[in-house]
Amino acid sequence: MFFFMRFEAVRALRNVKYLVFLIAVPVGFYLLWGRQSGEQDGIQISALGLVAMAVYAATGGALMAAGGGVADDRAQGWLRQLKVTPLRDAQWLGGRIVLGIMMIIPGVAGVSLAALLAGHVHLPPARWAALIGLLLVGSVPFSLLGLFLGLTLRGKTAQLGLVVVFFALAALGGVIGSGSLPGIWEKARHLTPSYSLLQEGNAVIAGHAPAAADAGVLGVWALVAAGAVLLRWRQNSGT
């Protein structure tokens, strides 16, 4: 499984579109809009911008790295080849989840560095570590969602679907944009994994424990997505 993960990681990091979209874009957004001065609810606005753009990088990285690679594999027949190797279903799923987590590190690191140097975000080391750990764990539902989309959609449709889902979750979850949403959309926002991860990140930098409700939303998304991925993996012919 190690060689499988290494191969996939190298392939993802060679994708220029991935590097631009999930590293340069969130860093650029932070430098343009996230490093404002002042405070909101006792928290540096630049620190809130750090959380938002780090969540952007983490969720996007997990979705794209996991889902985009699988969609390409289906198009090239690589999944069919994997099915005849000793790689078990659980190993394949575990490897893909770990790969998705690994692929968020460059984007999160880039945003964190921008926040430290340009945004003058000052957090105790323990809070930096807690935020990064939260993002790594919180990216799991997005990796699984990306895998499901990659196993369900084909070719360019899969790439477009991943982008649409990413921006829909980012907008609905409050990662990009601001203010409340009208009517039922505001209630729906609280059920999205992007909103829950954002709220947990804001709690961590404020020195509070993440809310159990937000952790529960992320957990439910992860469990449902994992079941859907394994079902699609067993049904999929790799074509």
C-alpha cells in the first residue's frame, strides 16, 4: 500500500492545476481579503481569515486529490487493474483517505505562513498545532466525498462535479462569502461539513473546545460517505 500511496502522491503534486487552485488561490485570497486589522468577538480578524482560507485549502485539497485521481484512474482503466492485485478494499480506501489528508498539507502550510508573516496572526503554539490537527482530521469527510464523486462521475464531468460541489459547500458553509442566508438555506448551512469545520476552527483559535454538534455533523458525513464509497468501489467495473 505504501508504494500505491507514494505513486498517487507524486502524481497529484505534478498536477499544476491542483497546485495553483489549492495553494496559490487560498494564499492569494488571504493576502487580498483575509489579513484585515481589528477584532471580531475578541479574535483577530486576520486569524478568522486564516481559518477560512485554511478550511478552503483543506476541503478543496481533500476533494480534488481524492476524487480527481479516481476519475482519471477510471478513464485509464487503472481501477480494473487494481481489482486484480492483492490490494484489499479496506486498504484501498484507507490509502485514499491518507492520501487526501497528505494533499491538504501544502495548501494549509501556505495559508498559515501567509497569516504568520503578512497577517501578523499570533497564536500560542498549542493552538497552531490544534488547528492543523483539526484540519487534517476534518478533511476526512471531504476525501470520502471526493472518492464517491470520482467513482460515480466520468471524465470531465467528474472534474466539473468536484469543482461545483466544492464551491457549493464553501459558499453554503460560509467559507467564502459572509452574512446569513435566507430562509431554509441558513438552517441547511448548519448541516454542511464545511460550516462545521469552519466553526470548529474558529473555536480552536479562540481557545475553546469544538462543539459536539459540529463534530457530530462531520462524523455523520464521514460514515455515510465511507459506506457509499465502498458500495461504489465494489460495484464499479473500472471502466
